[in-house]
Amino acid sequence: MPEENRIAFVNYKASCGCKMDYRSGDGMYSEVHYIDPCPKHGGVAFGPVEVKRDKDGWWCHPGIPDFGGTEDPAPFKAWVAEQCLQLKTWDMDSDLAEHPYFDGAAHCNGWDPQSPGPEWFLMGIFDTEDGPHVQWASREVKP
């Protein structure tokens, strides 16, 4: 197995979130290792969750990694590809001609962007230099 595909445990934890427990067994099972996989290694696919927007209308999917706070889009794009996701993004002024945000308000309340289809789930409603944006994701179907 290539080194980059191996999980390293330090003090029973891995940096990805996997956890390990070791027990000395009796008889023919002298060493037992129990692994509690993280979502990445446990086969739990990233997907839809309950959306609870904050008081200003913003929301971000809690399963999106932090990527160390960088504004470089490359790690996010690599993660999206790894998750086999396709994305659709648009801004609030594509849906609304008028909104208090356009007059200086710091919220997007009242903007309820509609999903592009039943297979799409919300990634986030967030502010950008160009104003409020929404992003949806769906799982790519591999042939």
C-alpha cells in the first residue's frame, strides 16, 4: 500500500479523525485493534444535512473541511473532486432585483434560493466581495 494511503495513529488517534483502541486478548487472539473510522475512511459520504441559517441568513455545511483558513481555492477544489461532487453557484442578484443587502444591510434574510433539483443539497449561503452567493452540490454519477 502506498505510504500516502496509510493511516498513522499517534496515541490512538489519527490526524483525519480515525481512532484506535488496543486490547490484549486471551488465547489465540493475543492482540486486538479496534478502529473507529472517521467519515472519510468509514465510507460515510458527504451529503445533505439539516440547514439552520444564522440570524443574518448565512449558513455553511458543517462537513466542509476548514483547509487551514487559506483563501487558495485549490484544496477546496481537490476535496470536491475527491468527494465526487458537482457544484452550482449563483449570486443573490440573479434571484432578486431588490434586497436590503444592496443598500448596505449585512444580511441575506428573505433570500430563499431554490435547489436546482431533487438530487442537489445545500453547501452554503455566504457573503463574497460580489455579494451573497449560494452553492449547491450533487454527487456525480460515475459511469
